[in-house]
Amino acid sequence: MKQFIRNKEDFVCSVCSYEVQGTGYTNHCPHCLYSLHVDTYPGDRQEQCHGIMKPIDIITQGGSPVDVIHQCQRCHIVKTNKLDDKDSVDAIIQVMKDKVRKEMMR
């Protein structure tokens, strides 16, 4: 596996238009948790897909949310990324509710 490449980039979220201040470790919009499929390896910006990465699940540890799972809406790859203290609690709760709702529909 290639080593992480830090890219400090600001961006406007493609989903909610939130203006994101990048830290070099920013992977997703802290407002809606969506991302873009732009990396083959973290930070390399070599992925050609550029699909929207939808947050589909939240991983918790000790009752606290720690990771967000994204699925690309174009190529369907699934990737896990760390949540940040600045991520919206409301968005995290919404992803968890949506997953429960989806499972109940099965």
C-alpha cells in the first residue's frame, strides 16, 4: 500500500455547497458527510471515477462514532474514513437513522 499524501485543499461540497476549509486530512464535508471518489490511495488524487461518495454507515467504538463508511454512487466501491470533531452530529445521526430505516425495509 502506498503512503498517505497530505493535500491541504479547500473545496465546496458537491452535495450541499458547504464551503469546507481543508486541513490536509479532510476527506469529506463536515456538514453533510458526503465526499468525492478522487483518491486511489489516500491523498494521491489519482482516481478517475470522481463519483459522489455517499455516507452509508457510521462505525462506533465504546458508543462514540469514530468512522464513516462511504459508497461511491458511480462505481459502488466502499471506503472507510475517520470522523472529525468538526463533523455535524446531526449528519452523523441522520446517517445512522437512514441505515436503520433501510434495514427495517428489508
